[in-house]
Amino acid sequence: MRRPTMRDVATLAGVGIKTVSRVINGEPNVSEAMSERVLRAAAALDYQPDVHAGSLKRGDRRTSTIGLLVSSVANPFDSQVHRAIEVVAAERGVAVFAASLAEDPENERTMVHASIRRRVDGLIITPTRPDQGYLAVELDRGLPVVFVDREPTGLMADAVVSDNVAGAAMATRHLLQRGHRRIAFLGDLDRVQTARLRRQGFLEEVGRAGVPTVDLQIITDLHDEESAALAATRVMSSVPPPTAIFSSQNLVTIGVVRALRELGLSRTVAVVGFDDIALGGLLDPPITVVAQDTQGIGTLAAQRLFARLDGDTSPGQTYVVPTTLIQRGSGEIPAPPR
């Protein structure tokens, strides 16, 4: 069964094709009664406008689509940001085409070019490559690009990020205030910008507290639950073991919690995670986290992209969104008496 065309709508409504085109594209000089007649006919036929064809006829080249390239749509952080972006886009009748980059630097450039070939009106990207300078030519051609979660390198553009350094310092300070000095840091892939910033915040805070680094175990390049669980098991077998763990990514936190449960240590070793985790409040003990404002990040990223599409030509800048410490129980376990 073929798709209904604009000509079919015109025939059913008893008007000309140009009238249907004006109504569908929201152009002026069409009476309210005529618009209602055309829209009723379009609804009866379940007519869907060809946005690509319409953009060519109007000459504005708009397709009412934007591209979203994130680390992984399976990660709760990315999926929540994705949802917030969709809400803003839907208010403007714009569709969001999302894809995962899987933290692969090669995927970033490939997926950017694939999105551009599909004539998206703009891009929101979580960068994975060490340099985004290759996008300068696209910005010069008028393609709006906003970065989310991480700042770009080699390019001046809008970016919406969490305050990773301050959030990590807040988590570390929370553990220090409960008497912990042997704190293990379990981090994401070291080539990921946010992982490095969170480690920086951790080290700066323990330094301010005068804690010798010899008392710390720092393990990086963890990126999934399994590797994090193995790392947590390994650090807890050291002598002396840490009394607290700061896990700086949500999937890492899940692995840490699993390992501590299997070792029977979930009620004696304090844990603070960066990023909230699903059902974190229902675990035993509930997990204390530094939560990112995923809705705020996604909403602001979408707003900046549409501001650029609407003609904002101000210099690109970075917007830093605060984090929040949510105390649930695991981070409040005190250090054992010395």
C-alpha cells in the first residue's frame, strides 16, 4: 500500500496542492476554515509530510531532525540525558536520531559524518576522540554543534558538563569527615575526560586533608561492572585494606557493590559513587552517590542547540551544572577505630 501524497490530500479536501503545501508548512494567507479542511483530510489519510522534500522547496534546508551521539544509550546517564533532549525537541516538532559511540574514538568521526549525510539540522555529541578540530569546517558551514558531558578539544563550541572536580571532591570530603584515611579510588577509562577530572577532584581533596598518597589505592581504566568487581575484590585483599571506596562512575559502582556483598563487607566498608544508579536506594545498605543533574544537562544542551539554530552567533562557551550528594547509608559508614 503506497503512502498518501499531498495530491491525495488536495483531492480529498477539494483544494489545490499549493494550498495543502501552505497549510502543512505553516505559511500565512490561508483562512482558518481552509486550514481545518486540509488538516481533516490529512488526518483521514494519515498523511505524513516528507520533511526532506519540504525543506528543499522552502529553501531553508531544514529537516526537523537533530543527531545525538552519546557514549552508550544503554548507560542510565546517557539514556536520561537523551530523554531530556527529546522533550525539548518534541516541543519544536523535531525528531532526535541517537547512536552510541561505545567510547571508540573512530566511531565518533564516522557517526558524525553519517549524521551530516542525513542532513540533520544540528548535532549534540559526547566526544570520544582526543581532538574535535575536524568539526571546524562544519561549524563554518553553519551546522550547530553542542557537546554534552565533556568539553571539546581543538574547537570552540558550546558544551554542557557536570562539575566533575567539585563533585568528586565533595564525595571524598564526605568520607574523610567520617574518619576514613585509607580510601580506594576506582575510576573509568583514563582516556575519558570525566574520569581524569574526577580523579583530580579526589586527589586534591585528600591532599587538602593531609592524607599520604601511600595510604591510597588508585585503580583506573575500569569501564564495566565485571572489571570493577574484580578490582574491588583485589583492593579488599590488600594489607591493610581500604576502609572506604570512591567509585567514580555508575557501572563501576555496581561492580563495587557486588564485590562487597560477595565478600560480606557491604556493611563495614563505606562507598560513595559518582552517578546515581537504578534502585540504589533499595539496596542494603542504600548507596550514597554524587548525582548528576541529567535532566538539567540534557535540557540545557538542547536549548543551546536550538538557540544556535535560531541564529545565536555568540562565542561558544562551557556551561557547568552542579552535582548533588545524596546520603543514603553506604557513604555514612564510619571508619573503624584505629
